[in-house]
Amino acid sequence: MTFRTRVALLAAIAVAVAAVGAAFLMYVVVQTQLTDQLDESLVSSASSMRGEGGRGGPGGRPPFFPGSRPSLSGRPDVFAQVLDAGGTVVRVDQQPVAALVTADAQAVAAGAKQDYFFETTVEGSHLRVFVAPLQRGLAVEVWRSMSELDGVLAEARLRLALVALGGVVLAAALGTLVARATLAPVARLTDLVEEVARTRDLSRRVAAIGEDELGRLAASFNTMLEALEASVRSQRQLVADASHELRTPLTSLRTNLELLARGQPADPAERQLALADLVGQIERLSTLVADLIDLARDEEATLPVEDLRLDDVAADAIRYVRGRYPSVRFELQAEPSTIRGTRSRVARAVTNLLDNAGKWSPPGGVVEITVEDGEVAVRDHGPGVAPEDREHVFDRFWRAPSARQLPGSGLGLAIVKDVAESHGGSVRLEDPSGGGARFLIAFH
């Protein structure tokens, strides 16, 4: 069963239940009103007999026997009989109806029970009976046939059943229309999703369909498509940039290896320079591959998160970087600072900041590192970052024109930004007085 069929069926059931319930309620109301009207006629007849019986008749007749009345009840459609507490019928229109003489009726005659109604069937006739006290020791039973009322109710049941059946059919049609109208936006969304899955065209978007739940679903789907499109675009750009960056060291390696394989250069000093260049290109290639792996890997899902002493991480990173830049002095000013994070990634981010500062520091220069309150600030005294380059320093594979001759992959600061954001923090570039550049990474 499709979702549209289920919606149509549920809507049809809801409308059908409402239609059947309304028909049933209408039948109950009609039945109650007709029964009340019949009961009023019985009570009126009984009250009339009680009134005349209290005054007595002329010529010493016993009370409640008016000789001028054609019947006890005074109505041709209502019949009556009078009985005493012993169950003897003392007055009746035609002949006593023994089936109506019950223990409860005798109790009413004896004054032990209040008046009441009941229904019974006598010789195939459905009767509605009212029993009320008449005089001391007597009770009157008035009754009326319910055949007319039963016929009216039977016709009402038939008509209301037809109405209910029509309501069910109408409910089915309305349910189908409601399901079609309600799920039309969902159908459009489904068609678009299937088309995107088939064509892999992430530029498609769902047209606005309002501000209800379906509208929010469409907006969320559009947001997801935008995120996927940006991710795919970034992935393609990463692959293109990585291919470009890998091509340079690989080309240099291939050229030097081919020269060495042919025995060139013949001069030992030049051969030593070629070998040194090979080692440098291999180191550059290794660094680039490590950076690419770090960017492509979801560290948060695979590496543990723990409490880290940020000042200790910074001290370890300084000891590592000092060996690469022996002519630069690294000065640490730190306070105990604990954060939650992945140690290897945090250490990589701090090391990249230090490496960037050491690379741009002049010989004998000083790099100042400050650690406090979950933040690491690294300040160098190099040439600084040009104003037109500031917005690109954290882009992947971006390198300033003045950095083309320096070693690096253009991924160091991008990794710093990625680590900071994955830890719920941020990184920013500041322009300190006195020149140089100051990078501050906050783990909050």
C-alpha cells in the first residue's frame, strides 16, 4: 500500500466515521423525540383519569367511571385499565389485559412504587405502557401501540443508512482528493530527489511550497543540496589543487632521477646537490601527503577526545620546531590551561602556526607564544601579511606571491582553521603594532 493510498484511506475512514456517527446521533434524537411525544400522550391521559376520579361521578356512581366518556383514556388511540393492589382489573375499556398486570403495577396501586414506563409485546403488538397511581389502592395502566412509531423509526433507519452509505462513498472520494492535494508537494519533492539521484545534478532546487511542514522540508532539502554541492565543489577543487601541488615535486624527482640514472651530472659536487634536491622534494611530497590525509580524514570520529594541557602541547611543539629553525628564538609565556580535544590534531595546529612563524621570521628573529584561557597566540616579527592577502591566508593551497620560493604546501593554515572549528573554536589573524603577524587560535 502506497503512502498516498494510506492517507486516502485514513481520510476516508475519518469522514466515514463522522458520517456514520452523525447518522446514528440523528437517529437517537429522532427516536427520543418520538418516544417523548408518545409518553406525553400517555401521561396526559393518565392525568385526565386521575382528575375525574378524584371528584367522583353523579348519582352515586363510583369515582373514575364517567358515563359520558367513550373510553377511560378519552382518546381512541390510547387504551387503559384500572387494577387494585391485589391485581384485579376493576375497570377496562374492552377486556382486561392480564399480561399487563405485573407485580410492579400492583406495587404502584399499593402506593409502594412511583409511576413508571415499560415496553412489552402482547399478541404480536408492541406496546408502550405507563403505570400511575389513581386512587388509594388503585392504579391505572394506559398504553398505546408503538407500531406507528416503529414504522417511522424503521423508515428513519433506512434513510439514515442510505445517508451514511453516501457519506462513506463521498468520504472515499474526498479522501482521494485530499491525499492527492496534500501529497502533491511530496510527489514533486520525490521526483526531484529521484532526478538528482539519477543525474547527480546537485544544482537542482525545490520550488518554494509555503511555510508549513512541507515548506520547511523543501527548504531543508534545498539546504542539504547546497551543502552537498559545496562539498562536491570543494572536493573537486581539493583534488585539482592537490594534483597541481603533487605534480611539481614529482616532476622534479623524475628529472633528477633520470639524470642520475644516466650518470649525470658527472661532477661529484653537482651530484651531491642533485641528491640534496631529491631529499628536499621527497620531504615536500611527504609533508603534502600528510596534510592531505589530515584534511581528508574525519579525526573527530576516529581519534579520542580527552582533557589536554594546552601549555604542555605548545611546549612540545616548540621543542619540535626549534630543530627546523635553529636561527629563530621561540619564547613561550604560558599559564596552565586545560581544554577538551584530540591531542594529535591540536598539536598539529599549534605546530603549523609555529612553523609558519618560523618560516617568515628573519635570522635571529623572535617568535612569541602565549598560552592562556584555552587560547594560543603566535606572533612573529616578519614582513606580515599584505592587506589584499588577509582574506585568503586560511584557504587551502593558497600561497602568497612572496611565498612561492619557500617550502610548503599551502595547507598549513587551512589545517589550523579546520582543527579550530572541529573543536568548537576559531582562529584569526591580527595585525600587531611593530610589524609581523599574530595568529590566535581559541579552543572554546
